[in-house]
Amino acid sequence: MSPPVAPPGWSRWLVPPAALSVHLSIGQAYAWSVFKPPLESALDLSGTQSALPFQLAIVMLGLSAAFGGTLVERNGPRWAMTVALVCFSSGFLISALGAATEQYWLIVLGYGFVGGIGLGIGYISPVSTLIKWFPDRPGMATGIAIMGFGGGALIASPWSAQMLESFGSDSSGIALAFLVHGLSYAVFMTLGVLLVRVPRGERPVAGASSAVEGVQVSARSAVRTPQFWCLWVVLCMNVTAGIGILEKAAPMITDFFADTSTPVSVTAAAGFVALLSAANMAGRIGWSSTSDLIGRKNIYRVYLGAGALMYALIALIGDSSKPMFVLCALVILSFYGGGFATIPAYLKDLFGTYQVGAIHGRLLTAWSTAGVLGPLIVNWIADRQEEAGKHGSSLYTLSLFIMIGLLAVGFVANELVRPVDARHHVPAPREAADVERQQPESAA
């Protein structure tokens, strides 16, 4: 499964589309909220229960990325993309069986566990390859690929809504929608498997800097540094604050304006999810490219500081102005997406390219934690507030203020990031390879 080495004259701009084919597919995860109301109705589930497949998928994303990161580095992006294809598509097929037989545990197993493994391996599969192809613009390169993950729901949300409308929102209709998803994504992800290439040497294009210049730190050493754990907190807080809202986006905007003169229809709510996906996608390429100009720490100051301000505006005046609610949500999701796309470049700046894919995989355990905390906070509080007789925007006010506090914690953690101490550096790439052979990563 080793990917072919790019022939002389191969354009490095052919590599991002290979990554996009995978990330646009697995980015369907952000459209899960479209399936929540039909599942709750067809299988008699609560909001917390219907969030479980999504939560488990994000948990498995982080765990599979952490434990599979070294394998991805060792076996290459083609192997990783193939594993992602098989797991992600199989997850939908198992979920289709679960919906057809009304066995909810099969949906959790398929979409959450099996599909979540595909999410994790697929997410990190192109990262180190792209950074090696674009050592001069790592933020832009990873942003191009990872924007696909953020933009996946831009396609999947209206597509899923249309299928549910055509097939029906009962268990058989949901099963057929899952089946079509699984087969379609298998075909699309195959394009990435066939197209991906690795560079021939350290300098992929004439005049570009070497991908192995500067500080180099192994994955084993990186997790022992305070820098790694500061970034872990930054990512966890930023993701928790965004993913809880995103996972419940469709029902949230419906609830926010249910008691107003302009309620939001189911179709409009699905359109809102698609808009959030567009902002998520645009932020991944726009803000990560900006980080190449102003620096990673500065861009995270924007994500965390301005993000907290947006949440405060929604909490205080969001239900009185639909345009304000939508605008603030779009800005928040652009920061949320930008944070994901910028983190690989931040890791490259601190730890080098030597094992950046494996380091990135380990850092994504923060995403796993956030994938549980974010939806749990929002859904649990909303359920408790509803039981207490509250309705409308009151279901979410407490959750929004909690998110503001989490972003403040992330802001402080970002301020604590400093260059990595020299004792963690690997002297040279060749010597690093010797060290890795003497101390295999699997022993960590």
C-alpha cells in the first residue's frame, strides 16, 4: 500500500485534491444533527441518546488518530486513506442495518465505533504529506485539506435532508439514507487513494525550504513537553465550545426562535447547518492561511478571545435578532474550523516535521474529550431546562456562558506556549531515524 513517489515534474497542487476527497467525505459527521430529530421520533430517543453515535464517533476519531498516528507515518497516506475508506463506509452500512431492524445499538456501533475509526485515520492521513509538500506554507496547505472536513456538511446536510424527505423519516427511510451514504462515500474516497503521491526528496519544489529544517522532535518526546499539553488544552477548550453547538445546530435555531413571530422551519434549520458548514470550511482555509502571515499564537488569540465575545452576544441578544444569531454563529464556526486547520502548522512550528503526523494524532485525543463534553453539556442542560418547564433560548443560556469560560481557559493556555527546550530536539533526521529504530514507537 506504499503510495507511489511523485515523478519529476509532478505538481504538488494535485495532492490537496486527494486529501479533499477523503476529508469532504468524513466531514459528513458535521451533518449528524440532520438525523437527530428523525431518529428521536422513529426510535423514541432523547436528545442525549440521539447524540451518542456522534459523540462516540468523535471519541474514536481521537483515539484512532492517537494510536494509529505512528502507523500512518510508517505506512504512508495511501494505506491510511484505504483504511479510512473501509471503516467509514462500513460504519454507514452497519448503521443502515441498525435502522432497518430498529436496533439502535447497531447505529451506535456502526456510525460511532467503526465509522469513528475511519474518521480518525482519514483525518490525519494527509497531514504530514501535505506539510512535506508545502514547507513554505504549512498553514495554507493543511487548511486546504482540513477545510474539506469542515465543508463536508455543506454537501451532506441538504443531501441528507433531501433523502429523508424522499425516502421518509421513519426507520426504513433512515436506513436507506445511511445505505446511499455508505456506497457513495466509498466511491468518492477511492479518488483520493488513487491520486495521492509523496515527494521525492526534502525539497519538493525548486527554491522551497527543506521540510526537515529547524527543530525536530519525536512523538515520544513531544508528549513529555508542556507545549504539547498547553496545545492540548487549547484544542480541547476551543472544540468543546464549538462542537456542542454544532452537534445541536438544527434543533437549537428552531428552539431559539420558536416563541417569536418568525419561527424557523425544518428546511431552514437544515439550511442553517449548511451555512455553518460553509463558515467552518471557509475558516479552515482563510484563518489558517492568515496564520502563515501573523503567526500561530496570534491567530489563536483571535479564535479564543473573539469567539468568547460572539458567544456572549448570542447569550445576551441572540433571540431578539435572527441575523445577529446567524452572524455570530457563522463567526464562531469559522474560528472553530480555523483552529483545527491551524493546529498541524502550530505543531510543525514547535516540533518540526519529523513525526508531526503522529504528534497530531496524539493531540486529537483533545478532540475526543471535547466530543463528549460539548454535546453532553449542551444536551444535558437543555434536557434539564426543558424538564424544569423552560423553553426557547432559555434552554441554552447556561450552556453558552459555560462555553465562554472554556474559551477563556484556552486563551490562557495559548499564552503559556513557549519554544521547546533543546533537550527534546532530535539532532538530525538521519540520527532521528536511528533513534526511532532503537526505540520503536510502539513501545511507548
